[in-house]
Amino acid sequence: MTIGNRRFGAIAIAATMAIAACSGSATTAAPATSASPPSAAPAASPSTASGASTAPGSAAPVAYRCTKGDGTLSGAGSTFINPLLSKMAGDYNTKCGVQVNYQSIGSGGGVKAWQQNTVDFGASDAYLADSEIAAAAANGTPIEVPVTFGAVVVAYNLTGLSAPIKMTPDIIANIFLGKISTWNDAALTAANPGLSLPGTAISVVHRSDGSGTTSIFTHYLTAVSPDWVTTVGAGDPTKSAAKTVTWPVGQGASGNEGVTQGIKGTDGGVGYIDVAYAIQNQIPFADVQNKSGSFITATLPAVAAAANLASFPPDLRFNLVNTDAADGYPIAGATWIIVYKDLSKVLKTQARANELVDFIWWVIHDGQADSAALDYGALPANLLAQDEAALKSINWAGAPLLP
């Protein structure tokens, strides 16, 4: 993989440059652990302030209560966000003394665990379907809070290439439909003049579990390929774009972690994974042709361009794939943290409810400083304002939990 180090280094540089544009801040974000002095003690009650800091996307200092509760929180879901959420959780534990236990089991599993009230929060790279909201209705109304953006990349295992492979929407769809089966297929060769592609067989790896990463990827395929809709969804786009689909070709693996290992372990392997997993494992990934005809690398500026919406819907349920932005990466998406609006129905104590909303409040503010170094996009200012309003609507038997 001769292109790896040069390309990943360039993306890392782009990431540090992009954080200000993506978060609405004019300065490079500092590490989250520097947001307050180490001497700031975890609060014993919701009314005890632990200091303030100016967070990305926020014009004024943000105060944190650091409610301790019983000192633990639980969550489950997205493998896409796991590298970032693990870092955020560690930083929050350092700041507030709260241990966040997160199970990286896939968005589908996380939503089910949240519906069954076996975790305090779920995390999903797909917003809740109407059927999922209905299934959770016995426990109340959901609040879906987008907390980060990222790219899903088409990663591959081929050695000796001098440049990244370029892929058009048709090429990507036909690889995952099984219609392109070798790396020197005429369509790939035509899109990559001057690049010597081997005749190695293509081995597709896809997710076997319910996956928000799959939802982002299949929403993209549904948007760009009528053949995908016809073959996978029998003409129904709601069936060709989902957390689980019937794959025409390939081997399944669990989580971004499993697909990453499947690609690495297979000569000629190809699969879709979060860009953070590709970069951290030094797996090459394709430049993808967007709606404007440009081949775009999945850098943070390209993800920020895709996420730069003039406005977001009131319920915060949106898609970013197949962006109209000329410099936007076309397979981008968000991750949502999902909780219930009235936490008195699902949690045993109000202290734990305060502990939960305090953690998420920190995630959308100072926690965003962890994003760029791990190849995730921070929240733009207009979305941060809506996130704040959503969190302030969370209550305990009707009484707001946040001031």
C-alpha cells in the first residue's frame, strides 16, 4: 500500500485545518481535557458548578454541572462513533469522575437496547425510523441529538498502486451488486487512466449486523443507482436503504471493526467503513465522484461541505448523502445519541437523569474538541443551537433537567 502514509498524512493535516470551519470557531480546538483545570472537582449535586469554558461553536462560556450521580452511565450502538465516543468518555471521566460504559455493537443493536431500556442511551448513524419510534412509545418520546459527522469510505486491499483508485457511483454500485468482479474491469480502468490495476478478483465484505454505517452507504447507493433499488429493494427505496439489506454478493462481518479486518485479511478485498477505521488501520480508500463530477477524497473539509446545510429539520432527522456541494464528499452522515424525553419513566433516580444530560451537554460542547484528531466533523453553529434546545426539552416528570 505504497500510497498510504503520504495520503493519511495529508488527510490528518486537512483535519486540523477543517475543525474551525466545521465547528463555527475561528481557532483550532484545544484538547477537551484542557477545558477546565485538573483541580476542578466532580460535582456532588446538579446545582454545583464545576467551572466554565468556551466550547467549539459556542459564542459564550459554557458551564458544566458535572453531576456525579452514581458515577456510571451506559450506552450502546454505533461502531462508527466508537473511536470518538471512547475518547470523549475518557476525557469526561477525567473532568467529572463519571465512567461511561459504551458497547460498540452496531446501530441496530444500540437502538434495540435503548428501546428495551437496558442502557441509558443509544447511538445510531441512522435517525430512528417511524416504526422504531412506535416500538419505543411505551417508554415515551425519543430525543435524537446529532453529535458528530463522518465519512463512509470504500476501502480496499491492493498492493503496489501509485495513487488512490477513483470510483464513480456506477462503479461502486456495480461492485456491491456483483457486476464488477475484477479490479481491472473496463469501468475501473476507464476511470483510472495511468493506474495499473491488477486482475485480482474483487472480494466484497459487508456488514452482517444492523448498522448505521450500512444505512448511510445504502442510502447513497439508493440515491445514485436505480439498479441498486431494483435489485436490492425490488423497486422500493425504503428496502434498498436500511440498516440491514439483502446483499447480492460478499461476506458479512460484524461492526466497522469486523469489516476492517475482513478487508485487511483478503487480497482484493473491498468494503465500506468509517474513514477513521481506514486511516487508523492504514487501509487505502477510493476517491468518489460526487454529483458535480469531481472525484473527492474523504477529508474533513469535504465532510464539512456536505454537512453545511442552511438549516436542519426541527426533529433533527436528516440525510447528507449525494450532496449538492461541489466540494462535498458524497457518502457522509451523522451519528445521533438517542434518549427519552421524560427520563422519569425509564431511570430510577433524577440524579442519574442529570448525570446523563450533563454528559451529552458536554459532548456537544467541549467534547467536540476531540473530533478532528480522530477524523470526525464537529457540529456547525446552527446545528449546535438546535441540539441545545433538544437537550433542554429533556425533563423529569415535566420539570426540565437543564437550566
